[in-house]
Amino acid sequence: MSDSSQPHHGANPPGSHYQPALSVVLIIVVLFVAAAFLMLRYVNPAATSSTTTLSPSETTTTLHHHTVAKSTVRVQVANGTKVPNLARGYSQELLTQGWNTLPGVNGPTEKSTIVYFNPGFKWAAIQIAHKIHVGLHAVQALNGQRPVPGASSDDVIVILGHNSANKG
């Protein structure tokens, strides 16, 4: 008596499972490896980084500006003038442009605005300097300095000088 509820396939005995040919398995493995490589390369910041040479007193820094969102960059703006609320105004302006700005604070008196950056954030300091209309000469590596108390863990520290007070 024959059981018609179980399908019979040519070479496969009843109850066996389909096994793809070795070439199909190899193609699937190659596609998987290629996809994993592309995903890791896209996510890996080193794959999109660029090297920039800084001034002689600084070292070469690897920048990751293609993989870091502005909203994750901690920016502290300090007022280096006697103009009231200057840091608050600039902090608000940068916040509306997508930067993660902290509340403005008072800083040391400066004639010209300085934009300090911690390692890996020169790209952010350059963009911020451009947004607040100061030249690239104002962008400097922090190099362990602490120009504003409590801002040592911030990525970019802006100390507004008298040149920024005249623009505000």
C-alpha cells in the first residue's frame, strides 16, 4: 500500500531534507562575506578618515568628521568680554545649527576669539569658527590646557573675544 500524503521526489528518499549544491553554498558564503565587509567598512570610522597636518607645534591628527554627527559634539562657549549674555547668544545660535552646546559661561578675557578643540575635533572647530565668522587662525588644539573651568571633557571650547562682541 502506498502512502499518498508523503510526496516522493526523484532521488530523495522519503523524510530526507533538501541539500543545495556545493556551488550554491559557496555563492551564499561569498555574498555574505562581501556584505559583511561592506557594512564594516561603512561603519568603521578609519575607512572614511583623512589625515591633516597641523602646525609644527601640533601632531598629525586623524579626523572622523564623516562619521560623527554635529549633535554629538560637546561645545562650550565662554564669554571673554564684559558684554552681557554674549556667550548665551552664540550658544543659542550654534544650538539652532545642530551643535550640542552647553549653557554659556564666563571665561578669561580675550582680545580675539579662540576656538579650541580636543583631539579628533578639529573639523568641528573649523566649522564652528566659520559659523561664528572668525578666521582659521583662531582654531587651536587644546593640548591639555583648561581655559574654562569644568570644560575639560568638552570637544570644542569657544572663548569669545572683543572681535566677536563687535559682531554680535
